[in-house]
Amino acid sequence: MKSSFIALSAAVIVAVSIVGMKKPDYVKNAMETFLPAGEEERTPPTSRLVPQQQAVTVNDAKPPVFQEIKRSAQPMLDTVVTAATASGVDESALRYFASRGDTARLQAEISRLKALYPDWVPPKDPLAVPQNADTQLEAMWQLYSQARYAEVRKAIAERQVSEPAWKPPADLIDRLNVAEARMRLINASDLKQYDTVVRLGSETPSLLTCSEVDVLWRVAEAFSQTDKVQRATDAYGYILTNCDNTAERLATVQKAAALLPSRNVEDLLAKEKTAPDGTMEFDSIRDDLARRFIAEANADGKIVVSPQYLSRVEQLAETRGLAADALLLGWYYLPRGNMENAEKWFRKARDKEDTASASQGLALTMIDRNDQLAAEDTMYRWRDDSKDAKAVYLAATANLLALEPPVPISADVLKRIAAEAIKSRDASTAQQFGWYARALNQPQTALQWFKTALNWKLDDEPSAYGLAVTYLQLEDMKSLAEIQRLWAGRSERIAKVGEVDEPVKTNGRQLPVPDGTVAVSRQARPAAVVDEIGERPAVDMVARPRAAAPVSRGCKSTINPQTLAPEAALTRGWCLMDMNRPMEAAASFEVGLLGSSAKTREDAAYGQSLAYLRAGLAGKAAVAAVKAPQNRKRALELQQSILADKAVAAFDGGRPREAILVLDQLKQLGPERTDLLSLRGYAYLKLKRYADARRVFEALAAIGNRDGQRGLGILYQIFNDKD
């Protein structure tokens, strides 16, 4: 601060020497408001704005540099030096302006002299003031009035050589110094030398007045560009507090809005004046300001725009129908989670002008509400417009393929999605193609897509998992073992693919969902039915694996199976199953497990597991299934049946959420049967997940399934009752 204060003092000494008085403390405080970078005063911010000897509250206080200046052309520094008498007043400039008939400058000079010398009385008829008798001085003033400052300096120097006793008027020298400082400041501003602008402003405070609004604008800009936002706000605020020129006030707000954060601009707007006709002076630019505030908030998600400005732009978008206004609103609401409003404004913008930005925003809202097919169609035209547009399109395609249950997709759309996935080498979409193919019971196609996804993204675990379960489905045990070896220690669920004793564990959902698709089976199977609309659905027992052993008819009587040989007990077990006596069959199969033949033990374990399933004891069925090794096909069949029973039991036990979790495990083992898909729909219904339930029932109804039609009827009644 020391070096700057010395520089400031030099400027102050000029004026003090003119009037011969000591500079008041608040002059120093006023000028320090404009100190350059690195020279901040060490006193609190309010102390630099409020004179130390004045009792002014902070709320009402205006910087003394702003308070003392009346709305005229007097320089700031001269204004605060007011103790001089009228003796020795330099009226040379006054006489010159009068002689030239320059009324505007004459009045400005009178105002300046009155502020500088309160005891001075201006002439009653300024135009009658006699012309200067000093023709050389007259010529100097003329050069000054023409902004030929270098020639003025030359004329002064030449006269001092020819007349050593002659001294130029102090007023002329002071004005010349200020004019040259103005030129240097403007030049530095034009060259974007902002530190120099701040320094020159602090050294020449007489430039910082209402008569020099352009200089004030430049100093404010310099503060802004050197990260002194509050100083810039103070400079603009000075103009709005003290200056009356309507055009300059309006331009001040416009300039401030282009440089300052919205919160600072709003502080400046509080200084707005009311016109005699009741209108507000900044009404003509409030629309642009509202747009600017929203645009700034769109660039910084932390900014919250005042409702009055949002309402203003919404009204503009409605009345003027500009796509740009609707886009501003859409991009404001989208990242703040207001999807309803975001979609509304993106649609309006797109209806007015279909652009990449409008389509991209609209597609994001569609993705959010799970309308992936519409999102893909919306973005397809604009997919190559930018990286962001491509990313939105591929997100829509991946999510479309991951929908549960899968939605019908036309061959043309599937073809173009595949082409874009290959062109972009997008592993997420390729992976979802794999799950989609599995859902449609096309395992060979699924393998190709999972392999493609892994080629593009070597660490894509969901694709590797897809390969594993598809190899199991195709009974390609060698390839399954290889993928398990490659992922050993990296994926627990890949390691467990094919195990019977524990259902496959899946990761939580992600977007796009790697394992979220199911297929509606086209085979006739028992289905869940609803006795009455609104009642809990009565779910039939799901289909069971059929017995694979010969059935004996000699099991009508009751005997102790322990008395039978293992092979005979096995045969009796199948007979009891045929007669629907599962608990007795389970006991016979227990004896069969003691057989010496591996095939007998395998069949006995398989039969006992089926018996417990038929009895509704899924837990015991799971234990029985591992009492003897099973071939892969049979093991998979048992695991599916065990999980199906658990899902039914959970639903019947009033635990629909658990039922859905079990069904999610089950769908990893193969396409979801229609009866279990129906169970899923009713579980969603119980949980009031109506959108999910609707998708399931619509998929069922599309293949003529009566249960799907009944489910849609229930949903229709529910929403009608709400209305």
C-alpha cells in the first residue's frame, strides 16, 4: 500500500497546493476504494467507505467519494477541498469559454469553481465577461479545447523560455494533467492493460465523476477483469447512485450485466428509479437480464434464479414463441430434476425449431421417464451433431434394449441401432443387444454381442457374465470353464454360474441395466389368475420338471421304504409322485440315495427335490438337489424350479418385494416364463409400481395372454377410481 499511497499523494498535492489546506482523512479513504491489485487497505471493508469521523450507519452509508459529489461536472478531488476563499480564483478558462460562446462548458466551469471556492460569486452575465487580454494564453486554451495537448505543452515551454517570469495558470496545468491521464487510461483500457487502468484511476481521482462516465465504465471493467468483483460493483453503483443521465444509467446496467455475476447485477438493479409516468427505468432491458440470469444458471448448476425472472422468461416463451427462450427454460429445469417442466419447454422449443439442443434435452427427459423408444427416435436424426448428442443417443439405445419386459422393436430400428453401436464401438449397447437376444431365446446371437462388447471393453464384467450364463444355456462347459478362469477372483457371480446350491447373485441395477431384460415365453404354461378385480391374485403352482424315471403302479398300499432296496425305493418314489403323494415319495427317494449306482443316486436326489417342490418346501428341495451330482441340464432345471417356488411362496406370504428379488435371480438362468412374468406384474401391482406393472401386462396382452388383459383392466379401474 505504501507505494500506491505515495503515487496518490502526488496527485493530491496538486490540488492542496492550489488552495493551501490540509487534505481531510476521508479523501484518502475515498481514493483507496480504487487501489490497484495487491494494495488493499488493512482496515475492514466498511471503513474504507465510511468517513471515520461521521456517524453513518452501514445500511445508509454511501462511499464519501460518492456522497460528496453533486450531480455535475466537478472533479472528485476538487469537490472535497472546499475551504478556500474566492481570492486568487483562476477565471481564465471561464473567460475563454465565454469568449467562444461555449455555453455548456461555461456552465460546467461555473459549477466547478463554485464547488471549489464556495465564496466565489459567478458573473451575473457570464457571456459579457471580457476576453482574455493575453492572446498567447488564449491560443493555449484553444489548443486545449481541440484536445491538442502536446501542442499546449510545447506552447507553454516556448513561452517560459521567452518569458522566464511567466507561469501558466494552475487551472490549465491541472486540466492538462487530467486530460493526458484520461488519454493514457483509455489507451490502456483499449489494450486490455487492466492493472494500468486501475492504477491510473487511483492516481487521477478527478476522472472518476459523473462527467467522466466512460472512464468509470473502463475502471469498473478493469476491476472485473482483475477479479475484484465487489470493486467493479461499487464503480457501477456509483454511477447509478449519483448520475442522472438516463442513457448512461441504462448502459451502465447493460455493461454490468455482461461482466458481473447475477447476484451483483441484482444489487445494482435495486438502485433503479421510477419515471414520472410510473414506469421503471430499466424495464426495457429486464427481459434480456432475465435471459442472461438463466443462461448463467445453466452454466453453473448451483445458481438458483429468482422466480420473478423465471416467470418473465416463461411469459416471453409463451407470448413470443421463441425457441431460444424455451430452450433456456428446458436446460434450467433439467439438471434441477424438474423433468415435467423441462420436457414441456423442450417440446415447445422443438415444435418451433427442431434443433440438436432441443432434441437432446427432450430425449434426456424421455430417458428419465423410461420412454426409451421415443428417445431413440428423437435423437437418431441428431446423433452425429456432437459428442454429447451421440452419448445421449447411445444411452437411449442401451436403455431401450434393457427394458423389462422387452418392448417390440421393429427390424429397421434394430438394424440402425446395431449399425450405430458398431460404428461407435459402444460396449454398453452391444452388451444390451446380448441380453435382448437372450430374452428372445437367441443364445447364439447373444454370444456374438457379448463377445463384441468384451472386445471393445475388456473389463466389462456384465458382458462376461452374459457369456457365462449363455455358455451354460448352450451346455458349452468348456467355454464356461474358460470364462470362469479368466474372471477368477474378479467376479463372484461368474464363478457361481452353474452352481445348484446357491442362486446366482446379481449386481445392483445400472444404466443401462446389464441383466434387466426378460422374454415373454410363447409356450402354453399355467398362469396366474385373478378371481376378482382388486383381490389378491391366486397363483397356480408353476410348471415342474417332468419325471424321467419309469413309474410303477404298485404303490397304492403304504409300506416303510426302509424295507426296500435302494433301486426298488427309487421306483416306488416315482410311483408315489405320479399319485401326487410327494411326502411319501420324498421318503422313498431318501432310501434310493443309498444305492451303489451313481445313476440311482442322481435320480433319487432329483426325485426328492421334485417331491419337496411339489409339497411347497423349496428349502428342502434345494438341499435334496445337491445330495448327488446332477448333469448340467437337470441342475439348471432344478434351480429354476426352486427359485420359481420361492417366488410363489414369497408372493403368497404377502412379500411382493421379495418375490421380485427372487424373480430377478431366476431370470439370469433363462427367459422368464409367462406364468412367472404374470406373477411379477401382480407383485408390481401390490407395490403400487403401476408403470412397471403396466409394461408387464401390456407385454402379456400383446401375445393374447388373458392374465395380461386382466391386469390392464385392474390398472384401468385403479386410475378411474382416482379420477
